[in-house]
Amino acid sequence: MDNDTFIKETESVKIHQLWDELLAKHVSENGNVDYKSFKTEHKKLLDYIYVLSLFYANGAFNTISKEEKLAFWINAYNAFTIDLILRNYPLKSIKNIKKPWQQRLWKTVNIEYNLNEIEHEILRKMNEPRIHFAIVCASVSCPKLLNEAFTASNLDEQLTKVTKDFLSDSERNSITENNLKLSKIFQWFAKDFKQNGSLIDFLNQYTDVIISAKAKKSYKSYNWDLNE
């Protein structure tokens, strides 16, 4: 089987199907994860990660579209994060794990990247700031985990949805015309949201409120408790 045939056949059986099924079963509409029930299907999650590794290892991976790569790495990041939590569950916070974002747990399936590298060296360099509302660090203050897999064909719609949902969630962001109390995500990754204007220009694309250019900004404390 040549590379192009492998890619097409892998896509035809939906490489993210296992992940989609797991998310639908173990993640609520509010993004809360039932890690206890998820743990009963840890093997299925590992099977999905193995499918990802086969797809990634194939030479034709480099020829797929930007949307397919974005969907692949967003799903991979979230699946790896869930895997990391399940390997250590029960626990109160991802921060109870030693160097969680530096661990190389997936080298056995030939994916040598850790979570930090996927976020900073791959996803952020693809110039799509909405990824910050799609990848999830298993914590209360993170964006909620979407309970379906990201796919290339629905990617723009899905990224818009998770961005709007995050901004309209008053626990994570409080937005009025003249006053912004924002998630620290906007502080940590400030330059990502200023690629085509100011932060407020970015926010105004995804909020119902028209924010003044002179609005005062502050940042909320970040709750690292597990998102369960």
C-alpha cells in the first residue's frame, strides 16, 4: 500500500472515530470529564493513540492540509492529556504530577513530542489563536473539553464555537463594554491574539458585547483543580 492510499483509507475509517466515541461517552456538555468511567476504557484510548501514531508515522502526513494537521494535533494534545491524567488518577490537579507537560509518555508509539512541544512548537506556530480554546489542560479554569473530536471538515465551525463558549462563560471571563476580567490565557499568550490587531479586536470577533478600545483589563486567578 502506498502512502497516499494509506492516508485515504485511514481517513475513510475516520482516524478520530475512537476519540469521538470516548468523548461522547465520558465528557459532559459542560466539559466535565468523568475520569473514573474514562479509566475503564483506558485501553480504547491507548488504541486511539496508536492509530494516531500510525497516521503520523506515514510519510504522506506532511502532505495533508493545514486543517487536517490542526485537527490531528488538537485531538492528540487532548488525548495525551487525558492519558496522562488516567495514568495518575485519582488526583486533585494535573500539577500534582511531576513535570506533566514535559513527560514523553508516547515514545513507545514513536511520538516523541511532549505536551509543551505540541502546544508551543507545533500548534502555536500554525498561527491559529483559537487553538487556545480547543486544547485543554484538565483544569477547572481551562476551556471546557469539547465532547466530540475535532475534524478538518468542521474545524472552523468548531474553533469558533469553543472560542465563543469560553468568552461567554462568566466563570472564566467577565466581559462588558468598558471592563474586562479575563482568563490568564489572554495574559500568558498575549502575542498570539495580536496577530491581526489588538486583543480587543480579537475579542470583538467572538463576543456579543462590543468592547471599547479603552476598556480596562484585569485577569482572573486560575483554578488548577481537575475538571471533573
